[in-house]
Amino acid sequence: MSSEPNMNGEYALPDAVRLRRHLVEYLRGLSHWAATVRARRNLRAEIDALERAGVLDHVLRDFDMTRSDMNAMLDADPETPRSHEEVLEWINLADRLRSDERRWARDA
């Protein structure tokens, strides 16, 4: 990247545009990372509150989940449910997921 001005005293526009584009992409990635960290922290806080209230195992049982399933969910990317829903919509299974077939939904 050239930081030298051209003959008119102006900096090369293509380099400035390229630098700006890279900076914007970097900041978007950083923002996504921060949102992911916040989402995981918030989810963990909600689960901890259920544990303190003594109802976590009841909630997990209602969704036919184990603590191991819950930990896998915590380790997953917070965007996974939205991506999962989009795939199910695409293959026309979203209505079944929304139904009361909880075991099928969990397995999916």
C-alpha cells in the first residue's frame, strides 16, 4: 500500500479504499466475536439461575435434554439455531420443528 502522495498531493484512492474495506471487515468480525461472547455469557447466566432455583433438571426433562446436551448447546455458536431454522425452512421441515414433537426437534 502506498502512503506516498501522487503528483497532485493526493493519496492513491484504491489503496485507501482497500484499507477501509479491510478495516470494516475486521471491525465486523470483532463485533460478531463480542456478540458471541455476550450471548454465551447471558445464556450461561440464565442456566445458572435455573440451577439456583432448583428447576434446571425439570426444564431439561421438559425438552428431553440432558446436562450433556445442554453443555453441547453452550459450546455451539449462538447463530446455530438461526442457521438450523433456515435449513429446516429450506427443506420444508420448520413446521414439524415448531410442533410438539420435542424428541424429534431435539434429534434434529
